[in-house]
Amino acid sequence: MTDPNRLLDPSGGLPQALPPWPARDDVRVTGVRAIVTAPEGIPLVVVRVDTSEPGLYGLGCATFTQRYAAVVAAVDEHVGPLVVGRSPADIEDITRLIHYSSYWRGGPVLNNALSGVDQALWDIAGKRAGMPVYELIGGRSRAGVEVYGHAAGATVDETLERAEALLGLGYRNVRLQVGGPGLGNYGAPGTPGGYPRSPHPDGWDVEQYLRATPGLFAAARARLGDGVNLMHDVHSRLTAKQAVVLARALEPYRLSFLEDVVAPEFYDRLPEVRAASPVPIAVGEQIGSVPDAVRLIRDLGVDLLRLHVAGRDNPFVFTTVTGAWHRRSNFCRRVMRPAADGNLNCRHRRIRVCPVMPGLTFRGFRHGHKTWMIDGRSQLTALQRRLASRLTWGRTGPLCFTTMSAS
């Protein structure tokens, strides 16, 4: 088998990847590498792009927590050689090259690798210009965004105690999860051996879940009142029929959204689920391509589109819906926190917000996690507008603003 590294020139680059036009200066990419770190035990992947100018480098997020080693291999072995030797200013051409050159395009591994490089190149562009990146691509349009906290416990009382603690910190939006027998429920602890008569004592019982979840929200409304926005994540564990049953049972408690009610292989059933649900339906983090995202909107299968903005197949540019989102980037898990002034600070120098349509309402962000929500229910006739996403960096750590503009 031919060693692919033999195709590289002495700099580590791939000569065939060089463009046919001259660069305006002598600055070149000299290295691309993936850095793995794990604050709070959660693997994060950061891409570092170095240049020939001393001290000039860029950082981007390429986190795919569950398969981080695969992203590292993609960055170091496949994507990096395409970028070394290139001018860091050729961002669009480089990202298209990365996307198209593998032939088998897309997927969370390659998309995250691409996204990390894309963000790092924009980081370099901002540093060279002496400007935050959001000013390079149109400027601010909002002063801040709503965030939500995640409250979970083994029991209803424990969950609500943690919700009250979040409200005491100033949160107005809380996602509630409660444990259960066996494996428990998403985001909350279980009780080992919870089903002793079952062949799988630590299993999961959908009927128990459907009975218990409405009780959690009944208790929450009674204890927390009507002034807090509540939400819940099913984590793709129900059938379409079960999702409708749960949504209708939760109607009296006025949830802001019900998240990931069915698995991606059943997304073709989402339009009927949404039509029958009195609760807004939020999905999107498991989709990894432009066509998949467009179908959710086109077919009226979603109220709130929530995305990992790095696992999409082209993380920065929104075009028309027919060309759709050119990429989506993945928010690094557990790297963001609400600041006292209501803005978001991010310990990594990257973040992007991808609105689906102009004029949408930002619905939420999980403190310490990765979830953005966009409310598009009233905008479904505007699908052919040209859309733009906006990326924000500050010079000493980004101040993150949403931008929802259309041209």
C-alpha cells in the first residue's frame, strides 16, 4: 500500500492542495494539530493552526466527545496536510477543499475536523486584522442571549432543589430531568437493580418513564410557580405515538419545549408528532448534513431547531435553503458560562450561532453544555430568504452574541 505521507513535501503539506493564484503576502500555515483535553472528565478537541509569523496561530473547536480519537486522527493525518503551506487567508477555498477531497463527505468526524480548522483560520484572520471576528463579518446585532440551566436528581425533590438553586443564581429557564429505576433517565442517576424480576435488572422501562415524567412537572409548577420556563429532554427514547402521549400529558405544565422525542431514524414521523403535540418540539443535535436540517424545516417537523454548530458539513456559511447551511459547528461541551451581564463568555476562542431564519427567537442554552434553540414556528414561509450566521470572538476571550440577519 502506498504511504500517503510520501505524497507530502518537506513542509508536511500536499503540493496538489495549493491554489492557482498568488497570495498577497508570505504568511503560510506551518502546522495543524489536534489537542485533546478533558475538563470535568469530558474529552474536548481543539485544533491549533500555526503560521510562519511568530506568535500568530488560531484555535478552533472540533469536539466530538464520543469519538474524539477519530477526530484527532482525521485532523492530524488527513486534514492537516491539506492546509500546511496554504495562505491562512484562503479560508473559503481551504474549507471547500477539506469538505470535497475525501469523496465520502460529511459525518460527525470529518465535519468536526473541518469545523475546527475553519474556526482557527478565522481566529487568525481576526488577529491579523486586529479586530474581533464578528466585526469582520458584519458586526453585532444583539447584546446577549437567554440561557438555561440543567437540574437533575435521583428524586423529584432533589431535582427541584437544584432547580431552585439555579433560580437563585438568576436563571429564568430550567431543564428538568429526574432519575428512575435501573439505568434511570437521561441526565439523571438511576437505581441499580431497579427491575429485579426482569432479565435485565438495570434496564429502562418506557411505561414507568411516561408515568413519572408528568408528575415531575406537576410538582415543579406547584413548587416553582409560573414565572419560570421549564423544558425536558427525552433523549430519543420514544416512538412517535409515545412522544405524542407524553407531549399531551405535559400540556398543563406549559413547557417551553420537549427535546429529542424520537431517534433520528424516525425523523420522518416528526411532522405528525409536531402536529399532534401541544408542546413545542425541539430536535436537531444528531443531524449532520444540510439536507437533513432543511427537511426538518421544510416538512414542518420542528418548532425549535437545536444544533451542535461543529458536526454539520460546513460550519460557517448559511446560503439559501436550497444550498442550505453550508456547515454547522459543534459547541465544545462544558466550556461556556453565563456572565453577570447576561452575555456569554467562552473559554475557547470560538463560537458560532446559526439561525435558521431571520427574526427567530433564541430559546435557550444549557449552562455548562452545548444547546442552542431557535424558534421558527412563525417563520416557515420565509424559507427562500438568504440567511447568514455570525461568529463572534473577543480579543481576550470571546463575548458571544447571536446574530440573526438576512439579506
